[in-house]
Amino acid sequence: MPSAASGGPVPGLLDIPGPLLDTTMDQLRTLVLVRELGTALAAARRLGREQSSVQKQLDTLNRNFARLCGEPLVVKQGRGKDVLFTPSGQSFVDLAGRTLDEWLDGVRDARRVRGETITVGTTRFTLEFMANAGEHVAEEFARRGVEMRVLHLRTRELLDALRTKQADLVCGSVLVTADGAELDGFDVLEWRRSGLVLVTNLPPEVLGERRIGVGRLPSLPLVVPNSGLISGFLGAWFGRDYRDELDIVSEVDDVRYGFDLLRRGLMQGCMVVTRGVGEAADDGRLPEGRGLRTVELVDEVDPARQVLVGAFARRGERDGCAAEHPLNLLWSALERENERWKDLLGPAEPWCGAPSSGIPG
């Protein structure tokens, strides 16, 4: 490390102005909240404080930074109006936000590495499976004081939640090709692979086949999600402008809403879903799907794509942790749940999740 005599960073640290050293993280948080919410009153309500307390912090920041850079950070514009940030204020509030985020990330990383906390993400359909696995480790986590946080994620958010370190382990479905390149950088506990199906209220005389190729989709009225896994398939099959190629009668952001549209006859057509969701509708685990028919969808496009349902973690991270680290304990619990349901269903049937809840995919 460079010494003070070598002109390294130490002299700069020793020369930090007093007003800057007096700035606290609490003041920075207040500044960011005022920018996000607009007024000192709104920030005070969010913080559970008196408006005068927040205003005092702003006055202190204004006074200190006026000495440092020649202008205050914020200017009041009158009762009921949003605070005006000066050019210096805009620069420093952005810096304050990044500083707080970096410190929070550092604290979370330190707690995660030490095994004091673990954050898991799961989709709606894999929540019960994660809950079952969580029961295996609950007593040990409680004994050690391990905090387990759970994030509700949509399919499109799963792997990004790992990449950005929002989560340490996630459960759900991802779209993969045969070479699995989409999973580079991740450890995978695979539960099942499957394709897609159509759930339909069209009468047999209109759509009587039990299986059709994807080439038939442009001729059918479709209910499709507006983003996520299914839109990834459609984009791969028909290009980025697939909405121009298909007869989309409704776009939905929740599969149950799509089921309701079809079951209640508000739309006549087909909804593209994963095979696991179709199976859950067929056997009553998704009551919204009762009375609808399922048609297998055959992928005729090269390279073929599948839905992989499972658990995912950042590659190599588990190996870098001790066996008793919460990440490894929870991963092992998921492996036990996986094997338990395989044993219950027997070797003759492809595993498709817990009979009580299912693992759609």
C-alpha cells in the first residue's frame, strides 16, 4: 500500500473537510427520500419522524455543502410544493443513493458469507415446494439465528435475481435449449423438463386434435402472457414481432386470469402454457382451468426449446461455503424433497412435482 510520503491515497483521506466528515448516513438517507418523495413532510411521514426533524437535517446539509461547494443542496419552493434540488444537490443526491446501496450490498454480502442470512426467490408455482424444503432447515436456522428472506419473483426475473445478487437461491422455470447455454454460470438442481401445451375452450369440431405443431398457432385465436417464459418461446418461433404474426385476442399477466377468460367464455381461443400448468388444470390443482381441454404443442423449430423447472444458485458459490452454511443446507433440503416426490410417484412415471400442489413447468 502506498505510504503517505509516496503521494498515495492517505493524504487525501487526511484532508477531508470537516463538514463532509460530519455528514451522516442518516442525513444521506433523508436526502434521498426527499428527492424520491418530493417534500420534507412526505419524507418525515415515511421515516416516522416530525417534519421539523427532517427539515433540520436538510438545513444542516445545506449549510455544510454551501461551505464546501458554494451553493446549498436543496431550495424550498413554498408550502405544498416539491423541494428544488440545485445542480450540486442533484449530483450529491445521486452519489448518496449509490453510496447507501453499496454499503447495504456490502453488509448483505458479509452476512451472507458468514451464514447469518440467506435470500431465496420463488415463483408462485414453486412456493410450496420451497416451503416444504424450508421445513427441513427451520429448526437449525432458528437455533443459529439465521434469517431467511423470501422474494416473490416472476419467471423472467429468476436468473437476473441471482446475477444481481438480490437472491442466493431461486426456484422456478427457465427457457433452455439443448446445449443449456442459458444456464452458464449457475448450479442447477433439475426437477423436470417439459414443453408447452394449449389450454382451450374451442369445441372439438374446431380444434379436435390432441396434438398440433407450432406452425398452426398463427391460425388460432390466442391468449398469451405479455412477457416472461411463454413470450420467450413465441419470440424464438416467430421473431421479435410475433404479435404481428399471431392472432392474439388477449394478453394477460397472470395465468389464472387467462383461465378465467376462457372458462367463462369471455374469449374463444387457446392459451399457451407450460405442460405442468396444463397438467395442474387437468387434475384440478388449478380450479380455474376446470372444463377446459389440453392440446399438446409440438416444437418443430430448430433448436428445440424446453421449460426447465428447478432450483438455481450462482455457480461455485456453494462449493466456496462450508457444508453447514445455510445455502448448502437449503440446497440439500431441496434435493431431499426432489427425491421424496420421485419415490412417491414411482419410477414408471415422469416426475411432475408434489401431488398436492404440483410443480408446473
